[in-house]
Amino acid sequence: MAPPSTKTFINKKEYNIIMGIFIKKNIIKSISHIAQQSHPKEFIGLLSGKKEKQDIFIEKLIIPSGGISGKGFASYPIYRSPYNTLGTVHSHPSIPLPSKADLNLFSTNGIVHIIIGFPYLLKNIKIYSNDGTEIKEFTIIGEKNERS
């Protein structure tokens, strides 16, 4: 699948050029639903999928066992991360900007990270690289890998 006209960014940890980020529609819906149900506490999850050439496909949301959350924080035991994790997702009960703790998490846990802010809608989703650079463009794909 050719990426849409997106800007590239360099993943500094792995020195890869990422052209496109593709997220399944059901993953977006799940992230939004879990964030709404968790409010005002944060939630944290892991992103799984595949990397093909210069594209990242987020296909699965994993809620790690042993995770804890509260107002203003969410964490999980890092030793429980599957080896094929692409990154993390978590909610903020305010705006979806990374904190210093988030940037530390990003730098050690994968290559793409999602923060969804209140009121937990698509327009409140921000994606960041592992160095904290915002990735402004991504594609939502339907159940049959159709872009939507």
C-alpha cells in the first residue's frame, strides 16, 4: 500500500525513515472508548502491528496486565511488554501534549506513541515519534484495509 502524501520523519532511536502511519479504525474507536470510560483517570496501552519498509501499521491495542492509573498518571510494568510492540497509547484528561515523563516513556518504548486528550475524539489524538516530535499526518484504515 503506497502511503498518502505525508511528511517523513526520522526515528532517531532506530535511524529509520517513516513515511506513513496507518491505524485501523477499530483501534481508534477502542482508544476513544477506553479513554472515556477511564476519565478522569488516564489509561495506558501498547500498540502492536507491523512495520513494512517505511510504513507503520497499527493493528492491535494491548492493555497490559498490572497497569496502574490515576489522575495525571498511568504506567505499567515494562517487563510485561511484548517484544513486537510498536509504541504506547495513553489518555490525558486535558490536552494531548507530552509531559517530561511521557517523553521518557517514548524514548524507551517503541517508535510511535499516541496521546488522546479530553473529550477523547479523533480530533483530540496526537501522534509522536520516540523523540517527542509530533507526527501530524496519519491514515485511518477500515476493516478491509480501506482508507477512510
